[in-house]
Amino acid sequence: MSIETVDAFQALADPGRREILMMVAKEKRSINAIAENFDISRPAVSKHIKILQNAGFINIEEKGRERYCVLNQSGFSEVQQWISTFEQYWTAQFRSLESYLAANVPVPKK
């Protein structure tokens, strides 16, 4: 059985999966504890968790009979790289604006 890889942005597109990530970001949680927060079936929650796991956002730890979801920080690297591109762009734009304003707009005297 092969593991299906999931596009990070597709995984984040669902509000329920984003909510699961927010819960797990605070502390690791069992799948049952996560499922209690949703009005959908336990198998449906498990499917969302599997998508997040396949996308690399969470890891599953087994302790006894319980399975716990733990945030996988390195799983966010693809998203961070994408955001970084735009962060660099806007930082350069604001620096350019700052230079323009400093050179062309007089500062009012108090």
C-alpha cells in the first residue's frame, strides 16, 4: 500500500483541517479528543487527519491503544518558502516607498 502525497495547499484549504492544526499546535491530542470537537463522524475526522499526515503537517504517535496527533513543524517548510517569496517582494516594495518618501516628502516641523 503506497502513501499518497498531498499538496500542502490542498490540505490547508479545508477549514476543518486548519482547525485540527490549531488544536494540535497547542498540544498533542488523541484522534478521539480531536473528533469530539467536530459534528462529523469519527471516520471523517480520521480521513482529515490522514490528509494532514500525508501532507507532512502532523505525525501520529501510538501510545498503548491511543493514537496521538503531533504537529510536525518541518512539514510547513513548503508553505513557508512560498510565503517567503512574497514577504521578500513586499519588504523590497516598502523599502522603496520609504526611500521615495524620505527623498520627496518634507517632514512637518513641530
